[in-house]
Amino acid sequence: MKKKLLILPSIFFFIILSIFFYLLIIERNPSELPSNLLNKNVPIFETESLFKNEKFISSQEFKNEIILVNFFATWCKPCRDEHVYIKRFSNKKGIKVIGINYKDNSKKTIKWLKNLGNPYSDVLIDKNGRVAIDWGVYGIPETFIVNSKGIIKYRHVGPITNEIYKKINLIINENE
Amino acid sequence: MTTYLGNFLLSLSLFFAISQFFVSKKNKFKFITITVNGLLISSLLSFGLLMYSHIISDFSILNVFQNSHTTKPLFYKISGVWGNHEGSMLLWILVLTIFNYFIFKLYNKNNSIFIAKTLEIQAFITTGFILFTILTSNPFQRMFPEQANGLGFNPILQDPALAIHPPLLYIGYVGFSAAFSISVATLTLNNNEKVPWYNYMKPFVLAAWTFLTIGIALGAVWAYYELGWGGWWFWDPVENASFMPWLLGTALLHSLIIVEKRKSLQAWVLLLAILAFLLSVIGTFLVRSGILTSVHTFALDPSRGIYILAFTALLGGYSLVLFGKKSKKYFNTNYFALFSREGSILINNILMVIICATVFLGTIYPLLIEAFTNNKISVGEPYFNSTAVPIMLPAILVMGVGPILAWNREEKSKIFKKILPSVLLTGIMSGLIFSIYQSYNFIGIAGIILAFWIISNNIIILFKQKKNYSSGMLVAHLGIGLLILGITGSSIWQEEKITRLQINTSAQINKYNIIFKEINEAKGPNYVALKGNFTVYDEKKNIITKLEPENRYYPITNSFTTEASIHTNLARDLYIVLGDGNLSEGWVVKIYYNPLVIWIWIGALIIFIGGIISISNNLKKIKILS
């Protein structure tokens, strides 16, 4: 009886190591954050638009087409880095790109978009970060894909890289 | 040139480590001497070479290019050597070879078989880590073409406490490797030589535990001063990875005393020694493989993870199976009374292991859930505070009583007279502190009273200068008491205020009124900063201090850090962090009132001193043995 108990430490040890090993070999990204909003309707919100004079009402806008929502700010360096990819999305057919300008100065934003090019069909102002809270934004830049029924299909935290760009393209094609 | 020399030295270390393995097997003293010294010297040289390259900013080396910059202050150029994965592995190897040398120094004709076997296992461990470094984490890779300047060093790591935190921590982790080797050697040899292996193990465990303690404490100091979150411990996976070997180390250290005195619990100690080192290696695995994310995450590379995992499997598999087969011989029936010094140590032992298991479960639980259900969850502070912390309370209570009890068996009638002075002292001190802070909750009251309980017990024994007590133990226990006082005080009485302040407006926290005077730009050696200027007044409108928190921008690595500004006295810390903002809307300011924090650092330092006293006493004991 006693002798059998002595093997227990080694058995525990190998069970735990096998779990570690399994997690190492499967493809996973430990920094990927799950979103509770995934596969749910976009949050309801109203806000000003930077270039248009009418109010932006979410319930009227998110339908009929696939929309990429991108939270950005001029003071955020990674936002500048991912800007080329946002521009590529705006050239893609069948998708609308909306920018949400997070805690920023509107004059600076207009200048920033003039210099770098404006890929957004609409830029919404989120002066005090309220909209970001509704969307559960973790940190900017952050990007969401909303399908034509107004349901969030994908969320990415951090700047868009080449890999993420390809991944988002796949998701857009799937939802078309 | 440097890259060739560095790689040559690394290969030389590998050669000596492998040779040591074989000559120790044959127990040839002359050859063991050559290999042990050769290993030490070649590792010292390769580490020195990397340090030299960092100091002179030799950007022909990839590691220097990626982690250094000419504008970096010299102190951080040096600490930058181990501030990255590859360099830290080189330091790890160096510490291993130093411990290897100390084990070798114990060699004499009475224990030659035992020490040779220990050196053989130590050589195996060292070989594994050198191979790992050469194959997956070579610090001497060439940078081509050579660059004029480096990428710079993560500025959040530019902190004096953090600069010396890794070496101390590694002495801790690696110290357990010596205990591991001694344990495996003891199990393999069946102790035919009749060497008191526990006497040899103890100074290594003491050293490992002492340095691990101060290493963890410095990590907490860094988190407190640099991260700007107002706290010093976050139950981050990597903090847990250092805390778990510490808990087992504590259990190991105390059980060794019982083995020394009573020859009981030998099998248990052998197992603890194995587990403490395995947990240290698994800790490294968690940090370096990227399997968990944490503030400590180094470069993510799965191939490294697989290597460390395979190596851990080899070490753990061999030692634990060996334990399963051979430990029977070390079981004995020297039972002892529960109500005695050794009984109290045993109870504490069990509690330490339970806490360790609780922390372990909390740390790997998200991984278990992910592996089996594909869901992601996170386990944080609430879990640990409600599971691990309550188990600590009885452990602290027993810790207060234990040293008063006699060995063998305590007369129950005498005990009351023995503890009366410290009960009185505890009552007075607790009454005093609750009249000042006036806040009551169960854990808080228990924590404070227990802290004073430990402090008064040890002060009284120290004061009486009783001969049969180890002074190192008393000092270390006193340090633990102060540490608990600081931890409890800063957890239960902390006040936090997050507010937006404009110039010349004020905020109130506890009895202090804090006025935001101005904000200026400042320039440092490799950063620019926004510096806030706050004046703190007490309730009588006297100026207490001026605080200047900074937001730094490091252009080279393009990163921001916050520098909290802290005013410390023995009763409390005032802690200000400057957040985002602008002139028109004001700045976000976080203010913390943290009582008794300083006692955490004082406590840790006193524990360290106690540990050092014990190490030197135990080394004397070993000298007498040989």
C-alpha cells in the first residue's frame, strides 16, 4: 500500500507536464482576449461624426453591409503603424470602414487624416471614451468586424499586422 | 571576433560539464578538480565577455544590439546583460557552476562517494542548461551588418531594484539544484557511506531560501515603485512561480531541522528537495515559453518551451521514479508528540505545502480549463486572497508558538507561563495600533495581532539571550513578523483616489490635502518627461512634502513609463501617479495612502540578515563535520 503511494508524485508530475506539452504544440495565442460581444449585436450608441453634421445612431447604421470598426487616436503610435492596412480595407469592395476617434482632439485628427490619408467612410467622435466602454475596448488600436446583420464576428486587440490582415480578410470573405 | 570567442567559451563550458559528469561517475578526484574549476572559469569568462560587450556597446553582437544603447547609463548597461532571455541564461549557468564549486569544496575522504555522486547529478543539470543556451538561446550571435547603435533597453526595467533582482532570484532557484542533487545522490547511494546528508543539504537550502526571499522582495519593490499600480504583489503567474519554490523551501528548511534533531521525516525532506527544484525549473518554463502571459514575458519561442519541458520531464521523471523506488529505506517510526517544537514544525510544514498546492492550482487552472474545454478564464487576486491567505493565518499562529515549545514534549502546565509575557506585549502593541488606524475586519485584526505575536515572541527570546536558540532563526522570524505587519496594514488600510486635477486644484486623501501646483517638462539621460508638482499639507496646513511624479517617454524604444512619486515614513506611504491629461481639462491623478508599507521592506531585509547568520553558523557546523 505504502509503496504504491510513493509513485503518486511522479504520476501527478507527468499529468501536469503532458498538459503543458499539449498547450505548447497546439496553435494558441496567450495574448488573445476573448470578447463577450462575439456573435452578439453591436452595442447601441449615439455620437457626433467628425465630418458629417448629423448624429450617428448605431441602430440605423449597422445593417445591410459588412462594417469594419476601428478604434484609433492620433496620439497612439501603433495606430499610425496599422494605418496602411486600414487603407487597404477601405479599397476593398463590399465593406465599409468606420473609425472611432478615441479621446482625441478633433483638429489634430483632421490634420492627421489629411497627412496619412483618410480610409474611413465615417469618423465618429468618442471624446470621453463612452463608446469604447460600450464596446468593451481593452486598449487602442482595436478592430471589430460586424456582419451585415449587425452581429460582431471578430475582435482584434492591438495593431493590425500582416498576419492579422490576412486573417481579417478571410473572415470578411466568409461573411459575405 | 567576440562571437567566436564567446561560442568557444560556451563550448568549453559544455565540454567541462560533460567531462565532470563522467569523471564524477568514476570518482577520480584529480579529474574532478580540473573539470569543476574549468567549468567555473569558462562560465565566468563567457559571462564576463558578454558583460564587457554590453559595457563597450559592441553592436556586432545581436544580443547587445537588441538590448542596449550607447546612451544607457553604465549601471543599466551591466544589468542589461541579464535583463534579456539569452543573457539571463548565461547568468543562470554561472550561478549553477558557482554552486557546483561549493559542493566540490565539501569533498573529503569520508564523503567522497556521496559528493562525487552529487557532482555527477549537478553536472547533468548544468549540461542541460548549457545545451539549452547554445541550441535555443545563444547570446553570442552575430549582428550583420554591424549597426551604429542599439535598439535600447525596455525602460520599465531600468530600476535599481530590478537590476539586482534576477541574480538574487537565480541564487535562490539554483541553490535548490544543489539540494536536488544531494537528494538524488542520497536516494541512489542508499546512504552506504553513512554521511549526514541533511547537514550538507542545509546550508544550500538556507542560501537558496534566503536569496529567494530577498529576490522576491526586490521584485515587489520594483512593482511598487515602477509599475505605478499602487501595490506590490499582484498574484501574477510569474510572481507565483517564485513564491511556490519559496513555500516549499520554507517547509524544506524547517523539516531539515527535525531530521537533524530526530532523524524523522527523512523521506519527506528528500521529496521536498526534489519538488522545490522542479518547481523552480517549471517556473522558468512558464516564463520563457510564453505559455502564460505576464508582465515578465520574455521573447516567445515555442522551441525553447519544448526543450525546457523535455529537460524537466527527464529530471523530474528520473528523480521522482527514483524516489518511488528507493525512499522506503528512509521511512522510520520515530514518532513524536504533536505538542512539541517538532510537532509545530510538522504542522507548519503541512500548511506550507497546502498553500503551495493552492497557489499552484490557481496558477495553472486557466491552462487546465483551456486544455480541456477551450474556454479562456483568468484566476486572479480574489481567488488567492480567499484561499491561500486564510491558510496562512494558522501557519503564522503556529509559527509564533513553535519556537517557545520544548523539543520532545512540552509540559502543558508550563506553556501558559511561557507565553504570558508575549501575550501581554502583543495586547499592548495591537491596542496601540488599532487606536491609531481604527478599522476593523476579521482578516485585518487577525493579521495585525499575529504579526505582533511573532514580533513579541522573538523580541522576548532575543532579549533573554537564551543559549539553545539559533540567533539566525530569531532574527529571521522577527523579520517575518514585521513583514506580516506591513502586508496586513497596507492591504486593509489602503485608501485610493483617482481624480482629474487642474493646476491649483486639490484632492483630499486620509488627513492629507494635496495641491497640484504645476506641470513641467524635464529631461533625463535617455528620456524626456512631464513632471507634475504636488504639495502635500496635513490637517494643520503644515507642508509635509512635495511630490513629483513623472510620465517618461523613451524615444529610442518608443515607450512610455510612469514614475510614481512616494513619500515614506514609518507609518505610511503617500503615493502619486500622474496619468493622461492636458492643460485645458486637467490631468488624471491617482493617489494612494498605503499604511506601513516600509515594514514590508524592513522585514524582508531582516529576514535576509537572519538567513545570512544561519548560513554562516551552518557552514561552521560542516567544517566541524569534516
